[in-house]
Amino acid sequence: MLFFESRKKWLVKDLKELKSKFDYNAGIISSVKKAEPKFRNYLDKNINLIVLSHTTKIPITNLYKTPKTLGKDRLAAVIGAHKNYKGNKLVIDSGTCTKYDFIDKKGQYLGGNIAPGLEMRLQAMHHFTDKLPSVKVKQPKSILGTTTKEAINNGAVYGIILEIEAMISRLKAEKGQINVILTGGSASFLGQFVKSKIFVDTNLVMKGLNEIIIHQNSI
């Protein structure tokens, strides 16, 4: 099976090289952009190709009121969570944005929230103020910063951590016991600060895409 990352520019020669090394026969495209014509034509002719959209048959029940606007990464992540973890699940995808998505033990996706991610918070503080400097993410030395750069860094890092902790607490109060899966580019970094019991699974979206392929081939 073959997955395509939306931000990487793939060429037909790359696919042929992959095919020579790994004899894949199915693939899925999950992207907000249209695939380059030569790239797409090659895939259509050579493998069983799925282009993920709101009409794709999936192995969960999607109760989102606007499924057409639901991010494909969010959808794949909750499918991956449902197939790999038990009970009610909260998926926290910490990338450009921090996305919170809930799927219950019956496989019903109930929705979620979107908030600014770690880098976005740092960039916003620099961009929308006159004097706050640009800061790169670092591991905080303590919860309180003793310089302006430390204060900005700590505010962004602990702001997300406390947001995550509060979201987990609120959902547990409303939904009962839940498993929390942290994924995305900042998952490993943020996971070390979260006090609640969580699973860190950086490949959750890929696992979800794989489950969609399996489901499609079983229909």
C-alpha cells in the first residue's frame, strides 16, 4: 500500500523507483491540492487508487454536520485511533494547528475543535506586536520565564499543555473514561509535559489511511 504526503512534490520517476523496490498495488491520496496530471495518470493506470474525500466509504460513522469541510488528516486520525485503541478516544493532533477530535467506542465521530499550534502561537506574538521578538521553540527550564524570550516560549508551550489538560478533563467529565492519543509534528515534544495518561502515536494518520484502503478493498 502506498501513501502520499500532500506537501512533498512527487514525480512519476519516484513512483517507478518505489514500484521497483516495493510491489505496492493500492494507494490513497489525501491532499487539499489536486495531484499533478502525469502523476495522477500513472497512479490511475498502475494501482488501485483512492482519492480521499467526504464521499469515500470509511469504517466509522461520521456525524460531523459539514463532512465536506472536515480536514482529511482529522478524519484519517480518528479512523486510525478507532482501529488501534479501545473505548472512547480523544485524538490530539499537534501540528500547524492543534486539533482535538473525539470518536466514541461505537465508532461514531462526534466532532472536535481547532486551535493555534505551537509555531503559530510564537509567530503570532511576534507578528501582531511591535516589540516581542521572534522565538524558536525550546524546552522550558521552568514554568516561569526569566527573560522575555523565555516568557514567550513558556507561554506558548505551557499554553498548549494546559489547554490539552483542560480539554482532557472536560471531556472525561462529560463522556467518562477516554483514551487520549497525541499525534502530529509536536507530539513527542509536548507529550513529555502532559501529566494525564496519554499515548503518543506519530503515525496515527498513516494508520488511518491504511484502514481506509483495507475497508475499500473489503467492500
